[in-house]
Amino acid sequence: MITVLGGGITGLSTTWFLAQQLPSAVSIKLVEGSSRLGGWMRTDKRQAGGREFIVERGPRTLRTGASREACAVLELAEDLGLQSQVITAPRLSAAARNRFIYFKGELNCMPTGVGSLLTGLPPAVKCLPRGIWRDVTTAKNTPMDSTDESIHDFIARRFGEQVDDNLASAVMHGIYAADTRDLSARALLYPFWLADRLGSKGVLRGLRAVAKVSRARKAWTAERDGAEARALADRRAQAPEFWDMIDEASMYSFRDGIQTLSDRLVSKLQEFKNVQIITGQPVTAARSASDGNAEVELADGQVIKSQHIVNTLPLHCMRELFSTSNSLLNETPYSSVAVVNVAFGKKNITPVDGFGYLVPRASAADSKALGTVFDSCTLAAQDGDANITRLTVMLGGSRFEELFGSPATASKHALEDAALETIRNHLGLKSQPIDIDAMVGVNCIPSYTVGYIDRLKDMHRWVLEQLGGRMSVVGAAYGGPAVPQCIIHARDHVNYNLNLNNLSQPQNVSGLEQILEAFELPA
């Protein structure tokens, strides 16, 4: 028997991939402490002003493209029979082309090509050509005695502080809801960080050396990549209309929201006779069993014995289960984000069309928001025929307690007022919305802070020492917090790490092997 801890998208995906591989005689248990499955993937339906519409409480769109991560999600959606539910934003749509940064009281549209770097740059981006020139002309100044530095320090050292204050800080607000002065350059900007170390002068010139390293590493996975490419080609041949639609898209979701994916996973897993899903029972302890297997104890006292445990719990939850710990468990902060969904009873009311905008550090004094997504512009099909404009304002992140107090007790009214103030000041929308609702994701995004890779190595060693080699880990705290990263990590772990034909023996894998290999420094 194998047990998966955590019923978010990582746990559900892991259970799905296990169910595809294991014979029906092998029992699979999925244990989720809360009463609902899907984790931060949550779509709610609301009614206001005679209209019914959806709101996303967490992630809302998925990227297309040729990456393994993007293909893994699309293949999963196809295997779950969701093709007819997929809706897209075409590559030439405003949502795909127009992304903004709120800078000096205005929305600045980001460049979409090399030509726009040379002419007509908005104020927020004018620092970028200067930063590129600085990198090309500044002598190598890499701190070779250090294994990491913050994104802010890295960018300031090579490109100038303004590039981070005006641009990079905004991007990281949108992905991690965290401050670049805390985030790891090695973990999150690895190709550029490595280029700085390998190159003789500058990051951009060093990218050529990184390309050589990348080609050498691809040789390690050539067999895997070739098999996956052939399998994808077969899929395309069998369902050309679906994949042609995806090729023309920049991003996608589902007609009834992104929770469609996790809901379908749940319903399909319930069809497997060897899969049992347990909800509302937090795990209170994990230990080695007297017979050499592993076991977990649930809140109701139930003990589940397993030949292997795949632990997808957040780090702060996992830490409570063991008497020993490690630096990643102890020192990884999580960001909390308030998601405020706002609906107006009229279409097309934003002053610009696009995906939305982010707020950089340079504008922090003028804004409590991390950014705003133009939901109706991004995926208009989700609105149907409703005369409506949906927006989502994100608040908090690294400044949550400073602005709103504790995330667990923050005033919903204060959050909604802050969102309305943001919309009025940034977008000039003075009319009253027909609906507004705030929800706080407490500790929803792990922060990959300076020294993360060294702590990940520590986590790898620690996991191998737990439960006699019968536990491994997968999740947002390791390969990346985005939905595609969680799904590909789950698939790779099941397909390439675990020896499912010999579960009677300890697996002696952490689940972090491939991730750490990707960050190994070349000899």
C-alpha cells in the first residue's frame, strides 16, 4: 500500500499518476486534513445584479508552450476528458500582448519585442537599456565566495537597482508575493546567476556558456525527452483539433474555472477501486512501524500503515509530524495573499485591455496592492452573455502584516476597501461594483529565500533518513509553486523515481533528486 499526504493539486496529481501505474491489488490512500480537496485551486460561483459568474480564489490561468510543465498539464487535462471545457486566450489577444506595470501613477505597457526596447519605452522600462549596457560594460564582480545572493543584490550589481525596483520586483510580486530583497537569485534566476559565474564579463555574455551546460545536461535526459516527444506526437495525431487550438493560444483555463481540473481529478480517482480518499482528518504523526513499513496517525486515532508515503504537505505542516527537522522546514517563510474579487455590472470598463498589471517596489508607497488581473478581458468566455466586468485585486504578500495585521484575523472590510481604493486610483473606476468579496490565502506561497538550494540539499538528506527510506516529498516548496510545476514534479516522481514494482523494499529516494541535479554547478 502507498499513502499520499495532502489533497491539493500535487497530492491529487500524485495519486492519479500512481493509479495509472499500479495494479488494482495495490491500495492507494489519499489523506487530506481539511474538508475540501484541491488546495488553493478554488473557483466559487456568485450571484449579484441578476447575474451569475465565477470568481477565482487562487490560480486562474495556465500557460501553453512547449515546456515539459505546460505539456504535462495539457496531457493531464486530455486524459481527464476536459478538452471540451478548455477555453483559451489567443496569442494575438490583448490579454496575451498587453501586460502592465503601475509606475509613477500610470499603467506602463511592457515591451513585447526587441524593437520596442529601442523606441517608445514607457517610464518604468527606460532603465532596462541602461541596465543592459551596464552589464555589458561592467567588469566581472561576482562574489565567488558566496553560493547565493538575493535577486535584488544580483540585479543591482549587474544591471542597476532601478531594474529591480521598477521591473523585477513587480514580476516577483506576481509569482511569489515576496520581496526580491529576500528571494534567492540562484533558485529563481538560475540561468542568469550561473551566467554571471561562468562568463568572463557580464551576465548576457555568460549566457553562451550556460547554453553549453544546458546542452550537456539535456544529453542526460535525451531518452526520457525523446519518449515524451513521441508520446505527444501521438496525442496530436489522435486529437488534432484540440492541440491546434492550444497551439494558437497563449494561456487557457476552463469554462467553469480552474477548479474544474481538481474536481475532475477527484471524480476520476473515485472510480478506482484501489483508491481511497480520506478528508477532514489531519495527520498528527508519522513514524516507522514495527514491521519495517511506515505509518501515519490521523486526528481520530486511525493508524494507516504503508509501504511508502508521498508527502505533499506544506513545510510548516510537515514539520509538526517529526521529532527532527532541517533548515528548509525551519527557515522557509510562506507569503499570505488576500484575493479580492470585484464585479461591475457593465462590460469593457477598464481603461486598457490586457491581462492586468503588477506593482513594483518603486510604487509601493502609492499602493497596497501587489497587482490586479483583468479576468473578463483575459478569458471572456467565462462571462458568457453576462453584462459584467470581473477584476481580481491581490493584496498583502511580504507587506501583509504591515498593511492589514495578521493574515488570520485581517478585516475583510478593510481588504475590500483597499481593493476599491486600488481600482479607483489605478484604473479611474468610480462606479460602485455589483459585488466584492475578499478571501485570504494564509501561508499560500512558499518563498524561495537566499540560501534555498543549500537548504534543499539539507532537506534531501533529511528525507532519506526518515521512516527507514519509505517517505518522499513532492510539492510547491520544491520544484516551484505554480500548478504546472507541481504536476510535472508529481509525474516525474511517480514515473522515474519510485520503483513501483518493488514497494516491499524501502525506496530510498527523496523526490528531490532531479531538482537538485538541475542546480548542480558544472565542474
